[in-house]
Amino acid sequence: MKIHIFILLLSMLSRLLASPLHETPYRNPDGSYNFFIEIPAGTQQKWEVNKRSGKLEWEEKDGKKRVVQFLPYPGNYGFIPSTLAGDGDPVDVITLDGEVRRGKFSKVRIIGAMDFLDGDQEDIKFIGLDPNGVFKRIESIEQLMFKHPAALEILKCWFSNYKGSGKMIFRKYLNLEQANAIIYISYGRWKKYKGIK
């Protein structure tokens, strides 16, 4: 009996200590992606999962808690687990649906992405939608552009300015096929990093 309780407690503890960066599959059998929310829509506090500890923490810079000095995030912001983008971080995602609590996983459909230049480094922001949300009938970035062009303009404008004018340069939109290919490459990069074949 004591052994069973010990194993149960150990299992519960390992789930609590599991890092959202590596312990959750990047994709679901239905084709959706798993999405970890670091920064809920409408907030300005800059939270991030610590790569060493795997814990969600309020990011600090020069000893101060970081707050975006611009308008609040226009969507839920976070990442797809078990991926590594070119900058060594997981793939960045912003969703266009209502606020989801910080530190939670959610399913997301990727419809495309925005390609920015941050200094001299490529910074791709993937656009996701809740499969059951307001935009559930939107299948691609092209459809969003046609039916709700202001939504893309808001995202483009926000990312182009939230770090300060001229820090993030918009280069182009990426369609669904391009976005999925980049995420798959990022998953392969993560597998190589983890030593998985």
C-alpha cells in the first residue's frame, strides 16, 4: 500500500515539475497544435517559461519586472511545445480569440504567419485560431485577409511597434503550407536537440 501511494505521489510531482517546453507533443491527432499561453490577450506583463527551470516566470530586465510599454497584447501569446525556432526558443504563436488564462494549454489551428526582422534575426509570429472560436470558419491567412483584413493589420501594426518604432520590420505574410512546413522543421530541430530519432 505504501509503495502504491509513493508511486502515485511521485507521478503527481513529476507532472507538476514537467516543463511545458518539452513534455507536451507539438501536434494533436486532429491536426491542431498544442499552444501554451504565456501572455493572455489584453495584458502587458511579459511572462516567459524559463528554459532552465521550466517554470512560467514574470520576466525581469535590469532587476525590474518587464511590462510592454505599448498597447496590451492583441491576442493570447505563447508557444508551441516541443519545437525550436531559429532563435533557440519555441515557435511563437498569437491567437485571435478571447483571453485564455496564463499558464494553460489550449488547442490551436495555425492559419499562417507573419515574418519579421528583429534586428538582424528572423522572427516569425504564427497566427492561430481556436478551433471552436469566433473565427472557426477561417481556414487560411488568405481568408482572414479577405473577410477580416483589419485583424491582420492590427497584428502587423502591434508587432511592428511593441518594442519601439523600427525595431521589428515586417517582411511578409506566410501561408498555411509555409507555416506548417516551418513548424515541422522546428519540431525536427527540437528532436535533434533532445537526441530523439
